[in-house]
Amino acid sequence: MLQTKRMPANKYNNGSPMTPKTTRLERLLRERELRKSRGNFQQIDEAKDGNKEAELLNDSRLAEGDIWAVPKEEDFYDAYAFARAFADGCQWQDGRPAKQRLLVVANRLPVSATRKGEDSWQLEMSVGGLVTALLGVKEFDARWIGWAGVNVPDDVGQRALTKALAEKRCIPVFLDEEIVHQYYNGYCNNILWPLFHYLSLPQEDRLATTRSFQSQFDAYKRANQMFADVVNQHYEEGDVVWCHDYHLMFLPKCLKEYNSKMKVGWFLHTPFPSSEIHRTLPSRSELLRSVIAADLVGFHTYDYARHFVSACTRILGLEGTPEGVEDQGKLTRVAAFPIGIDSERFVRAIDLPLVQEHMKELKQRFAGRKVMLGVDRLDMIKGIPQKILAFEKFLEENPQWRDKVVLLQIAVPTRTDVPEYQKLTSQVHEIVGRINGRFGTLTAVPIHHLDRSLDFHALCALYAVTDVALVTSLRDGMNLVSYEFVACQASKKGVLILSEFAGAAQSLGAGAILVNPWNITDVAASIKYALDMPSDEREKRHQHNFKHVTTHTSQEWAATFVSELNDTIVEAQLRTRQVPPLLPTNIAVDRYLKSNNRLLILGFNSTLTEPVDALGRNGQIKELEFKLHPDIKEPLKKLCDDPKTTIVVLSGCDRTVLDDNFGEYNMWLAAENGMFLRLTKGKWMTTMPENLHMDWVDSVKHVFEYFTERTPRSHFEVRETSLVWNYKYADIEFGRLQARDLLQHLWTGPISNASVDVIQGGRSVEVRAVGVTKGAAIDRILGEIVHYKGMKSPIDYVLCIGHFIAKDEDVYTFFEPELPSESPPALRAMVANLVTPKTSASKSGSKAARLRKQRSLSALEKKAANHGSGTAPEPILQDKTSLYEGSSVLDLKGDNYFSCAVGRKRSNARYLLGSSDDVVTLLKELAQCSSCS
């Protein structure tokens, strides 16, 4: 039985489970099986429609008897509906779940448009991996949104093209020439594409303002907003919006700003570079934050996904998790989804008469010679010069092969108007001419180079007759040429030589020969090994690759991504149920105004302090200074002077820090999580229990010193009841490793037998005496305050605000009228005692005795005897027998208690405040009420 974690139950959260009855993996596995079942039904339906029942039943993939194991269709739809219930709301048509609408947003539509008149257009569908992938997924009602690739300035032409494209289920985005120049040719192809392929940024031409990085980025954002506007016009509730590639990195943010509930996924078809490369981009942070606005971010390989998460943690300072990237409680899932091809299309093509005729011609043309093949765009990242030079090296070292092997290189021209590509074309032609002149004969040349593309049938024939395919990309998102080659090799069983820098190496690496394309000698040796490879090894390698290519198809890729996106929405909805709402400021202020005895408990760091950019200049220095927010001093003074209001600053900081910041105010200071207490007019008192042992401090301090020395930009604080090691500003990955080593060393050494709690914060490790929390100190603090003020009327309003770690969030639940069942009995006893009305003398005497129990000062207190005024803190010895006579201490009636977490969305608090700026705004309103009353 799956155990589910629950939030503390009270009237403000319903104790919602964090996960449903089935786990995420169980739901995804179920949906995967349902997709397979649906595929079987479609196959049967297609067979019936084409009168091919016998052919289907004789298919070797359906062994005798297996067809009867196919589940009933109604069972399939019931289960399918269950799997989608959380995300889609169970919409039905004709007794079946309705197809989910899928809005596919890409830079280009899968259609080429040619204008034939003022109001007429000729359209031609293009065939690509993405088009094929989505056409094969039958459970989605897909629509395409993108640029048609033509400039249509007039309204008549736009309306006509929109109408024509509607028949192809396409929706155009109209971009003018200037936008296309700056956005597409500029920022996309001149900046992002080279950077993502490790080619570095181009030099900025500061004399030409039209080519500046900023103007191109501004155009990029405008274009993304234009895409978003079209999506918003056609969006219907429940649609899935799938954004594609580096052209639309700003789109997820635009869509979420329009509708935060929109299901948005983003997929990158290129590599994503390491954080060290990405951080050179001037607009690095904006792009990353825009992408993580999506619910699911997908990449071809785990390496790219890892680089993206690393960039978010190192550049944005966010928390990277195994699931993705977490930003203030909002999780963006990041995962790898390797794309595939429509393998069936290639397998079937080999038997077509036209392909067979091409194969016959090629076999005759290259009879007696082994055929090596390269199919690439003529692009810098494809490694065509390196491939040809490696082939030359092979011919040099293996003269016996010179007349027995031929390299066919298909180089599809691209961006022919760009000088760098023109230079590459000339370079390749020069190398090919030199090698053919060196090793060619009157009747044959070793390299056949074609600067053009081939039609589908000719390409399949070429794949089928090839003995060795050579893919030497210097950097490639995936490279599906390798997949296409494998799909066409059912009879030949050729060898694939594949660059380790292509994404396909992650999928086909076991069956291919992996090479570093920059190592010409190694590639030449691999060519010889491939040509000499025995048939049984070729068979094994091919079968491994063929199985992968035929099972990891483009259709399965698309279905898996959308399925994961739907399930990610489910998880997000479950997490959202646990996110408290924003504080209703007007209600909190109104009840404050109507109350007579108010208690404000305020945290310090990140609550009352000046906001600090964690990754900005001097951010670490500013944070270590613990300076009050400049706008908070005046409202805080007004609140402190209000006789109806008592303020307590409850912090983990030591006494010196609180003295320096709050000495001028009339308030209570509770330092080190309430272990030291004083009214600013009086002396420090200690509330530490008598049996608190601190003999572990020195040994832990030595450990923290050691790890601070070996972890640049980390620091540690020595407090009187705790020690904290902070690596917030260190390299995040190195800091985590160091924290793991530190914890292991602590548990096996200095604290193995000590009564301490080890608390791991976001990027910190704290060691404190066991049981020391802010919530555990509240009853002692309250008792002292009530005694000092001689309160007879109960506290009828409590506002508790802080940026507390999870360990200290018991301060929020302390005041709750209903405490969680898993809360410690001691906490329940505290509240029971605090809210108990007048008691008998014996009971009140025992309570007073517990509160005024005398004890000797610990060694640590004696050690701190010179703190502040030069005297050790006094133990709390006052008699509180009269405390509970008359009315109760607390009379909140449930609704007069407001607990607020600052900057944390996953919290036990009732409400949220975004930052210390919001705290300032709230305290200003409360101060105005105090002045009026």
C-alpha cells in the first residue's frame, strides 16, 4: 500500500495527500500499455477497412492465440479515461473519451506556401520528423501554429492564406520582413544556434545598430509574443500547447502570463550547452526563466537535460532536483525524450518497385566496391571536412582498399547567402578535388560529392546498398540519418560509424562504432575496422540498432511527451493543493484594528531584511551584514509604541545581531530560536532547559572550519546553541558534494553519541541541541511576555511571519486550533496549558514550578559571560503562579490567527507573502491602523 504524506490538518488545509493512490510511474506505465492497446485496435480497424483481415492475422508479430489476449475495447476506454481523469476532466464523445486537442507551436509550419494570385495560394506539405511523429499519434487532435515562411503584408492575402491553411489544420503567424531579419536570421541563427552548438558568440558589430545583440533580442521577444497572441486566440480550455525549439524559448512565459493554468510543454531539438557556455549569453537569465515557466521541458538526451538543470542552478540560483528545477515551490519537470523516425515508412519503402530499380542501378554502378555513405546538411557542425580527411588518411594507410571502396557524400546546401557557409562549401570542394586527384584513376574516383538533396526513394535505395554509413557530426542534437540508415539495412546489415557528439550516440552507441570526429587517425582506423568486420558481428550490431529504431519511433516519442506533460499537470495540481493562498491583507488588517491585545511574531532574515540578489555583485557581503529593510524602520517603530501591540522578533541569529538591529525599538528579542530572550529595555535571559548539553560544540566547529577552508565562498557561524555551515554562494554542485561529506563525517565522528539535531537547509547544514525549535520556545516566550505585562485580557490576535526552515515551522502550527495528529505530545500539552482557563491551586502551582525551575548555567553560558554588557544571561526564575488566573492567555477564535511564510510556497503556514517588500507593505498598513486607534 502506497504511503502518502499529509499536510497538517486544519480548517485552512484539508490534509490533502501529496500523491494520488497510484504513483506517477504506475500511471505512466498504464498509459503506455493503453497506447499499445489502442495501436492494436487501429491496426485491426485499418485491416478491416482495407479487407486485409487475413494479412493481419498471418502477421508474424501476432502469434496464434495472441490476438485473443487483446483487451476489450470498452475496457481500454474505461482505463484510458481513468488514466486521464486527473488532467483532462473526463470529456466524452459517443461513449469514448474525446481526443485531446494539441496545439503544436513551431517556428515554421509543415507547409510550403506559394502565392498564385491576390487571393489564392498553392500549398505543399513538407515531410519531417515532427510532422510524421504527430500524424502517427491518433489520440490527439493536433493543430499547427507557426510562420508560413512568406511575407504577406496585405489583409486580403493573409485571409486567403489563413483559409487555405485551415484545411491543412495549420494556423499562420504573420511576421514582417524586419522581424524575420532580426528575430530569425539575427537572434535565432546568428546567436542562439551557434552558441547551442558550441561555436561561441559572434563579435557584436557596435557600428551597426541593426545587428546589436539587444535589438535582435528585442525582436526575438516581440516575435515570441506574436506567436503567443495567435495561440491565445485559438486556445480552448484543456488544450495542450507544445512549443518547439530555440526559436520559441520566450513563448512558455508569454503563455503562462496569459493563462497560468494552460498546459505548456517545451522541447529543444538541438543540443543544450554546458552552463559555462550558456552563461556567456547576455540574455541568459531571461531565457532560462522563460523556459522554466513551462510545465515540462524536454531534450533529446540526458546530457542536454543535465546541462539545462545545471544552468538554472548556477545562473539563476534555483534548486535542481532529480525531477527538474524548483523555483519557490513551483517545479518544472526536465526530462530526456529521444526522438525517433517513422521506421515503418522506411522498411516498407525498400520493397517499392521504384526503390528496387534505384538499388539495381547503384549495385551495377559500384559493382566490386564497398560503398560508404555520408548524408548531411552542408553545415559547420556536421564535420564534413573532418570526415573526408579521415577517409584520405584511411586511403593513405590502406593502399589495398584504394580501388575497392567509394565514399558517397550527399551535402545538402543550406544558408547559401551566409559568407561562413560559402567558405565551408569552397573548403569541402577543395579537399574533395585534391583527394580525387591524388587517389583517382581514369575510370573511378574515391569520393562522389553531391551538393544537392535526394528524393525519398533514391535516398532509401542509397541507404539499402551502403556498407558503411559515416556520421561525423561535431555537435548534433540527434541526427536521424543514422536511424534512417539502420531502418533500410534489413538485408545488407551495414555498419554505422557514429560521432560520440551526436545525440544518437546515446541510443545507438551499443550497435555503432563510436568515434571522436576530431581524431582523424581514430576515424580512419574505425573505417578499416568496419570494412573488415566479420558478418556475425555485423549481424549482432545491426539487430541491436534495428530493434531500437523500430520500437522508439517518432510516434511513440510524441505520445510519450504529451503523456508525461499531462501527468506533470496532475502532479502540479496535487502540489498546488498544498500551497497556501496569499495573505488576504485587508482581512488581516481589519481584524487587527478590531482586536485589543495583539501579538506579532516576526522572523528576521529574509523577512525584515533588505532583499539581496543571491547572484548579484556583493550579494554575499550584503546578506552577511543582516541589514534591516530601509522602509521598515518607521512602521516598526509605530507598532512598537502601540500599547495594544506586542512584537517579538524570533530569529536563529545570535544576540549581537538582534541587538545591533533592534536595540532602539520597544520590543521583545528572541535569539537563537528562542533560547535567549529579552525586552530591549532589559537584560538577556536564557530559556535553555537545564539538561541541555553543549559539549559537542568544539568538535563540530573544527569540522565546519575544515570544510569552509576547502569550499570556496562558503562560511560558517558559531552561535551559542548552534553552528551553521552555509554554502549558498559556493559552486552548487561542489557545495552539495561537500555537504554530503560533511554530514557523513559528523555522524560517524563528533556527533555520533551527542543529543543534537542536524538540519539541512536549502544550502546549509545546521547542528543544534536536540529539541531546539522556534515552536518549542514559544510557550516560554509567551509566559515571560504575559508575566512582564501583567496581562489580564487574553491575546485575541496573533500574526506570525517568517522565512523559517521546515524544522522551525512548528511555530506556525503552535497556534492552530487543531494540531496535526503527528505533532509531538509535548506541543499539544503546551497549547492545552496556554488556553486552559482558571485552574485549581495545585495545577497552577505545578505549572509555575515547571516554568521557574532553577538550574545552573551551562559551560557554554559561562564561556559567553563577556557577551554584550559583560554579564551572562540570567536564567528565567520569575514566579508565574498568577499567569493563568482569570482568563486564558489565548483567545483567537481560530480566525484571528494569521501565519505567513515569506518566499516559501510549500509551508505549514496558513498564508504566503512573496518577499520582505510585501512584509513592509503589510506592516505599514498595520502601523496606520495603530496610529488611527
